[in-house]
Amino acid sequence: MLSNARLVSAVRLPNNLFTDYAGTEAGSDLIILQKDSQRGALNPIEEQFLQYSKATTGILQNEYLSQKENVICTDALAGTNLYGQPAMVYTHSEGVEGIAKEVKEKNPKAILKHIIYRLKQHNKAKQHKLSYKRLIHKKIEVKEIEIKKG
């Protein structure tokens, strides 16, 4: 997946995201990639994204997506996935609206961090004197997240 792309953002979505519309509870992830056919080595975040570990509970976890700041949920419990395997079960008490609100808040910040990382990587950050705080003040925002019933 990352052989011709850069990881921009990744968040783990709650299992109850599709409950209202599809009648199912399943874990899912929102992964945003930037195409880069000339990419070099993986950065530390991408390295972490590709690593898995097994918790003492027997749950296989992605090192990056298991961090609290990368999970959108209000509750997290050890449970099982659709196939009966041990898994974390994340839920959001505010339903689709609450989930959409958090996605809207988290992704612009992750995208800005990615942009700054790439600029620093190419030694352009010094020339433009960019920082995360200065870019936040430019007010990059997600205008709308629309979820339609299938």
C-alpha cells in the first residue's frame, strides 16, 4: 500500500458507524494516502503504521491505529470481531453525527502535520518559516462530510 504512496492520515472508526444505515457493526479505518511514485524510505509514522503487536489479551493491534489520538470513539472494550477473533470494539455514543464531527476535527490537523513533515524533509520549511501553529491560523477546514443511505 505504501510502495507508491505516502500516509497522510489514518483513523480507526467506531464499530457502530454503519449500524443506522446498514444494520451492522464492524470496525473500519479511514486512511488517506498521497500518491508518490518517487517515494524514498518510510518515515517513522509510516513505519509504525505497518507494525502490529499482540496484546496480553490476545488482540492483534496496529501500532499506529491503536493510539488513542488515532481512534474515534467514546467507549473502547476488549471483545471479538465479526469472525470471533479477539479485537477491540470501539463505539461512539453520539452516533454518525458525533463520528462525523470528530473526523472533521482530526483530519485537517493530521494533514497539516503531514505537509509540514514533507516540507521539512525537503528543507523548505526553513525558507518559508512554516510551523504547525501558523498553518492552523490559516483555517484549513473540512466543509462537509455527507453520509448517504445506500
